[in-house]
Amino acid sequence: MKKDLFRLLSLALVITLFAGLFCFGAAAAGEDDDSDTYEYIFQDAAFLSQKERDSLESKSDRLYSKYKYTVACILVEDYADYRCSSIEEFSVTMVKELELGKKVVLLSVSMDDRSYDIYVTDGASEAFHSDAVGYYIEDAIVSCLKADDWYGACQTLQAKSEDFLQAWKAGTPMAKPRVTPGKVAAVVGISLLSALIVCSILKAQMKSAKIQTNADNYLVSDSFNLTVNLDQYTHTTETRHKIEKQSSSGSRGGGGGSHHSGHF
Amino acid sequence: MGANATNYQCPACTGPLHFDGTTGKLVCDYCDSSFSVEEIEALYAGQEQQSAAAAMQAEDEAAENGAYEEYPEPESMDVRVYSCPTCGAELIADETTIASSCPYCGNPNVTPGPFIHARKPDYVIPFKCTREQAIAALKNHYKGKRLLPNTFADNNHIEEIKGVYVPFWLYGGTADGDIAYHTTRTHTHRQGDWEITRTEHYRVLRSGSVAFEMVPVDGSKKMPDDHMDAIEPFDYSDLKPFSTAYLPGYLADKYDEDEDQCAERAENRFAESIEHCLRNTVKGYGTVSEVSKELHTHRRKAAYALMPVWMLSTSWNGKQFLFAMNGQTGKLIGDLPVDKKKYWTWFGSVAAGVAALLSIVMFVL
């Protein structure tokens, strides 16, 4: 009896916290939203139309029904409004607070600093290998985000996730191909450069007749007399560069799983 | 009538003497007697003066009689005819040549005539390397040259090999310079999400002077400057006061670019070196760029020296290749032809090898 009462109180507390957190975020963003009617697509401003949101929600719902994986999107004005110090921490927090489950692929987008994070929980890593997410999903999503196509970004996440899930279901989870255009270009470039250096050295060996440009071999020993030796400080300049967090994988923000985050 | 040429004859058998670089003595071609330079100099001191006087007289007579052989323009400009005192052959020599070997009897001849009207060399470095060593050095020069055409070493023929005393001007002097540099030191540190780079700027001034001695510049237009520069350095510890006794068996060219004409090359080298000296004192900076410079050179009167050089001329596929060997140190230089097929084979092989290695590392492992 006591145990049942304790469970009931705990559940009420969690629901209260989640509602409070999301209401706070929505209030901070200056707009109320009917978040509680959506399980997979969240926003604290009107980034997506009702029709778009319904379509995305329906698709994620179908994915969950078929594969038991949650494919979710959260679009917010600023992750800092949710008391998070980074977009990665925001993703981890949201997965917990919104109780999205253990097998989650989440796209978080923060409009204020134009940052994004594709968060794959530990439970989902079986179907979503980190390097494959970076190769197949991230680039496609970033190109949509750069065009301010939020709906396109969410659609891309869902479509690509379905590909991943189908492959996983078939027993061959998607993996980053070993041969990529970037790697091939690097191999070709380095090879040609190496060949050029080696051949230049060999060719230089064939030429030994050259004009002498200095008389360093004929200096009278100890004859160099340095009469002025002045090093005068004039001024200091300072440059600042924002350290960009480019696509990075691995555990971040205090939760398990992998993140592919950056700015668009 | 050709001008008379004098040679050193063996005091024992009157055969011709030649200077032997390995022993540093004059050796008789016939009886193998050898004599030191000093001994022959003493013996011929009086004879050279007489010979020079006779040569001048003969020149005057030849000019009066129009006896010099005339060649069609432009060849006639640069040649003169001498007769070999041993076999009577007429020798055609460059007008700036002051010693030569007879191509018919091999008799080493010395013609003191031009010395009378031109500046006499102050120094000479005698030959140490022999003709055979020069040929061996040339063969050795081909080794390890992976782009050398296969047929080059086998099919090219040494068309001419001659030991030449090349006229060099040895310049001494000083150079001074004032150079201003702009230098920077950079420190980078991280502050939150920001990378902050602080660059300290400095104005660096350097002034100084340095002295040079015996910077060699060849005074012969016939000798390619790049070849003569590349066979440096000569070991000046072998520098001897000039004597014609070192010349038999070798060609000896008189300078055809005088001290002033060659001075620019020496002064440019002085200036480059003072720049190096001053630049080497600027240390501890990330970047150094020159803002302004003022360089001055001051040269003293140059010494005139004859330096030993083996010149080897070869032909291959109808092209001429010239090699020069320092007759004292044995350093041989000369440009070699590049086999384009080999070049591209090497290029392809290296590229393919590196690509294969990288592919294994990046795509397989």
C-alpha cells in the first residue's frame, strides 16, 4: 500500500516537473503551444505550420509503431531558455523530460545561435551507428537548416531514419562507406604531391652547375661587427575567433549516446 | 712566320717537361727525370727574359711584314698562330691563351709573350688531380642519378678533356649594412568559447659590418660562370706565388674580363653575406619581414690567380654537355640530361605506391 502511494507521488512529481519546464520554456519564448498533443514534434514558436507538424507527427508515430524507435524533433528559440548551457545538454535534457524513451533519435534546433544537434541515445546506437549518422543524415539535414527549411530538416531526419531502421531490421545496419569522395580525393592528392616532391628531388640532382649568390665561405673570422642591435616593442594586436563546435560524436551533455552538432 | 714558343726542356736529355700535379714537380717525358719548380725557375730565369724579348721582336717583325695568318671574319679576330719548337707544327690558339700543348707531338709549350703586355698572375694553385682522376670523377658523377638516360653513360663520348688554369680575381673587402625589420611574436590562449590571439609587434634595427678575403670570381668569358662558381671552394693553403713552371701540360687562359668588370659579381656576394649576417642576429620571433635596408660594399684591389680546372666536354644525342672539375679538390659538377620517360615512370610509380599504401590504411585497415 505504501509502495503504491510512493509510486503515485513520484509520477505526479515527474509530470509536474515536465509541465513546468515546458511551460517555462514556452512562456520564455513568449508563445503558448499545445505541446501536450504531440509526442514527437515539439516547438516553442511557430516554426512549423499545424499541417506540417501533423504530417511529421504522423510519420514518427508510424515509425515508432513499426520499429519501436522514437524519431523526434525539437525546434526552440534558444536552448538557454531551458537552463541548458549547450545544445547537446538540451537534447539530453529533453529526452529525459519528455520521456521520449530509450531508443531515440532526436534533432534539436536552436534558432538564436543557429545550432543543431542530432542526438542518438545509447539504446538506439544499434541501428544508428555514429559515423553513419554523420555521413548519411547530418549533411542532408544541415543543408535544409541552412535554407531555413525546418520542415525539410525534420522530414529528412524521418526519411533517413527509416532507411537506417529498415537496414537494421534486415540485419545489415547502415555503416559509413569506407570509400568516400573526400578520402579518395585525399589519397589522390597526397599521392600526386609525394610523387612531385620525389621527382623534384631527383631532377634537382641532375643539375649541379649554379651561380654562387653569397660569400659566406670567405668571411674573415671574427670580423663581423654588430654596431646596432635594437629590438623596439611597438604595439600589440588582438584577434578573437569563436571556437566552432563542428560535427562531433561521443558522449556529451551528461547523457549516454552520440551527438552530431554544430552551427548552420 | 709564327711567333716562337718556349718550353721547359729537361736539363738532362732536353726532352719536354710537364708539371705533374701528384708530385708537384716537373717531369721529363722521355727520361723520367724530375725537377722542383724552384730548380727549373732558377735555370730558366734568364732564358725567359730572352725569350720574351725575342717574342716581342718577332711580333713587331710579323706586324711589319704582315706575316700573321689572316682568317675570314669573325674567326680571325680571336686566334693567333704559334709554332711548336719541337715538331714545327703551327698551333692555333685563342688570343687569350698563354700556354698550350702541341696537339701533334704532345709537347707542352709555354708562350710567355702575352705576359709582357698583360698583368702577370699573382698566384697559382697547381693541379693536384690528374686527367685519369677527372675521367673517373665524371663516371662517378653519373652514379645514383636515377633520371639519367640509360644510354647516356654508355654512349656519350668525351669529346675533349683539357686541364685549364682559369684566371680568377680574388676580391677582398668589407660590407656594411643597416637593416630594419618588422617582427612579431604571437601568443594564443583560450577564453571560454573564444580563441584569443595576441600579437606583439617589434621594430628591429640591425647595423654592422663584415670583412671578406679572396672571394673568387672567374675572369674568363669562355668559362660558364655557373660552372666556375659551383666548383668552389679552392683550398687557399696551396696558393703559390705565380710561376710559369706550373703551366706545362695545361692550358692557361689570360683573363678577358678585368678586375673592374668582374667586381659586380663579388660585390653582390658581399652584400648578400652581410644581409645573412645581420638576419642571423634576429632571433626569437615568429615572423620577420624586412622593412628597409641599406647595404654598402668596399672592395680592395683584387689579386689575380690561376686556378686549376679540368674541363670535360661530352656529346650525346647531338647535344653537348660540359663538366668542370676543380683540379685541386676533385669536385666535379655539370648538368645531366633528364630522361622524360624515366621521370614519368618514377612519378607514376611513386604516386601509385603511395596511393596503394594510403588506400590500405584508409580503406582496408
